[in-house]
Amino acid sequence: MRLGGREIDKEQLEHEWQIRLYGRIAVLVVLVAFAIAFVLENRKKVHVHFVLFTASVSLIWLILLSLLLGLGGGVLLSQLYRRRRGPKS
């Protein structure tokens, strides 16, 4: 088989593909383990004082709420910036 002007053995190509697959699986396992540990470490209750009320929630929910608010604000700001620049000519 020819790939990029080089002659590549089909077995070598399959072997490299399997190595990349196992590497991606290992990274995925590490990320899932990190996510589980992150949730378990941040499960204690905290009091959140909003303007009109106070709530007692798990710290992980507060972190996720902050993340969502930040992502939403970033998307809205990028839309405003794009709109102010106007269409490209």
C-alpha cells in the first residue's frame, strides 16, 4: 500500500492504528477517573447566598453552575463582538 509517497506494509499500518487506539482508551480512562475523583472530592455541602435567597448545595453543583454561566456568557459576548464588527466584505 502507498501512503504519502511511501510504501507501507498493511500489518505495520494496522499495528500503528492499534497503538493509537490503546493510547486514546488510556487517556479516556484517566479522564473518567479524574472526573469521578473530582466529583467525590467536591461533594460537601456549602451555603450559597443569592440576592434574594440562600441555598445549600453540593460544591460540585456550584462549580458546574459557574462553568455553565461562564460558557453562556462567553458565547453571548462572542456573538455581540461578531455583530459589532459587521459582516465581512
